[in-house]
Amino acid sequence: MTRGTRRPDLIRLRWLWYSISIAGLVVGIGSMVMHGRQAAREGRSFIERLGLNAGIDFTGGAMFRYKLPNPFDESQEAAKQVEFRAAIETTGLARFKIQTVGTGALRNYLNVQTQALTEADQRTDRDRLTQALTAKEPGITLEESTLVGPVVSNEILVRALEAFLLGTVIILLYIAVRYDFMFGICAVVALLHDIFIMLGWASLARLEVDSAFVAAVLCVIGYSVNDTIIIFDRIRENLRRMQGRPFAEICNYSLWETMARSINTLLAVLFILFALLFFGGVTIKSFVAAMTVGFISGGYSSIFNAAQLLTGWKTRREARQRRPGAQASTASGTARSRLAPSPSRPAPAPTPSRPALESGMSAASADLDALATPPPLPDRASEDVLEARRERRKERKAPKLGKRKRRH
């Protein structure tokens, strides 16, 4: 334990960690409120009224299917997508998605989805796209042009929110049964912190929120809860091993015991995410960026928020128990217990009556007379038997003594 006490006290600095989290939440939620008001005035979709930059999956648009004159294989897919994206960006389209499809290893079709909801916009986008792609890839032909609705509709969004609330309640109940109810509350608070940090950052950076972003949020939820439960499990083990120690000291010691594991796990994930962020394709950058922010926030909340919240609750609870009213009730209970007769103290024996004393004295005198009477003399026959036994013992011992003398 002496080794753990020499380390910095992370619990004592909990208000510093709270301040950092609150600052991040205020900036993110402020951005969501500002963009949400503007979207509400313009009558946009539900996601945009939350201050988020809704993607095509939530708003719908137009789908254009082009056939490529020169099919290419999977090894050239990334380079071809970059070329097609650069050509489409010259048209001025704000939001679009591209996907190369085909049969087997060859890619001979290009799907382009834009955020156009009217037929006039669809015709305008179709003409601009066809001209740009023809300049880049001569011989390309448009095979299909259709209007598509949102992949993730408002009904599915509502169901997703209901599923999230149900999952949160199940997590709370599991941790409450497995550990303690306040353990579950602190884990859920840390989880909500990570979600709002991701949403606020997405609103501030105007990151496109689509189905990939929802998948990133789900991944971060799983990571954050797992990391928090590992720290809580170590706290519970140390509560049994270090009985009598202050709760804040036990939590600080447990945090330092799991610190290496938490940081190593977070770094292992971030190395992969940074590689995808800087060297991956353009289509997954939004997903990878959301995952990066979420994992950093999840690691931070697990180490610097969850255990600190638990310690603050425990400290306030102990302070309430040490109040004068609680001490007075405890003292009165102790006084009542002292005034009450002790069950282990034997009751005094009753005083005997005079006849009982006389009978006891007569019994004692009879015992003294029996002790004073001499024992009866032994019988003559019994003495002869004892003498014969002594003679036989002497005869058995005599040869052995002779042998010992001859040896000397």
C-alpha cells in the first residue's frame, strides 16, 4: 500500500477533471443549440434540428447508376474512387456518396447518391454529374436515375432511442446487482458524458451524421462501459482487501492498478484509428474521426470521472452519518444498551433456608466420619498371592542380570 500512496492522488483532483469534462460538454452542447435553432427556423429534419449535420441516410436524395466502359479490379478501387470524387466535386454538389460495384473481382458500375429531393434538382444534378464523369471517363453511360427516401427514417430513429434507453436501464440494473446501485449510476453518467461529447464534437466540426456515425456511437458505448466496469471491479476487490482504509484512498489505489491496462488498451485502438484517419479512404474518414473522439472520451471518463463520482457520493454519505443528529442518536442507543441488564451476567443465587442448612451440615459431618475411619486390613490370602508374584518376577529377572555381568 505504501507504493500506491506515493502516486499522485487522482481523487483529490476530481474537480479539475470535472471542469475539463464540463467545458467540453458546454462547447459541444452550445454548438448543437446554435445550429439547431437555425435548422428549426428553416424547417429542416429532426436530426438537423438537434444541431447535427444530417447525412444522406437520414434525409434521402437521388441515386444515379453509371456503367463504366473500362472495368477495373479491387486493387484499383481506392484510386478510382478518389478520381471520381475529385470529378464530382467540380460540379459543386455539397453532399454525395459514391460506391463502385460489379460482379466478381471486377468493378464496372458506379453508384452516386446526392441530396436532391425534387425532380428539378434531380435533373440538374444528373446533367452536371454526367458531364463531369464523361470528362473524366469517356464512354461512361447513365443507366438509372431514381429518387430514394431516407435509409434511416424517423421511426427507426425513435426505435433506436428506445433501444438505447432500454440498454441503459439494463446496464444500470446489472451493475446495481453485481456491484452497487451507485456504481451503476456513475457508470451511466460516464456513458452519457461520452455520447454528448461525440454529438457536440460532430456538431462543432459539422461532421456528417449517417448510419456509420450511429455505428461509431454504439462501439464507443461498449468500450466505455467495459472499461468502467473493470475499474469498478478492482475497487470492489480492494474494498475487501483493504478494510479500514478511507474509500478515497482505495479508489485512488485501484485507479493506479488499472491505469496501465486502460492506457495500453486505448493506445492500441488509437494507433489503428490514426492510421485509418490519415491513410484510409475519404469515405470512412467521418466514421473514423467519430470513433477517435469517442474512444478518447471513453478512456477519459472511465479514469477521471466514474471513480471520482463514486468517491464524491461515498464521501457525502459518510459526512451525513457523522452529523450531530446522527451522533446523538448513536450515543443514546449506546446509553440505552448500557442501562439494559446484560444477558451474560449470572443471576445471584437464592439464600438457603434453615432446614436446608441443617441437612447440609449433617451430610458434611457424615463425610468427615467416613474419612476418619481407617481402611480395612488386607486379607492374608491376598498377601500370599502378592508375595508369590514378587518371587516369580525376581526369578525372571535373574538370568538377564547374569548375562549382562558376563559381558562386562
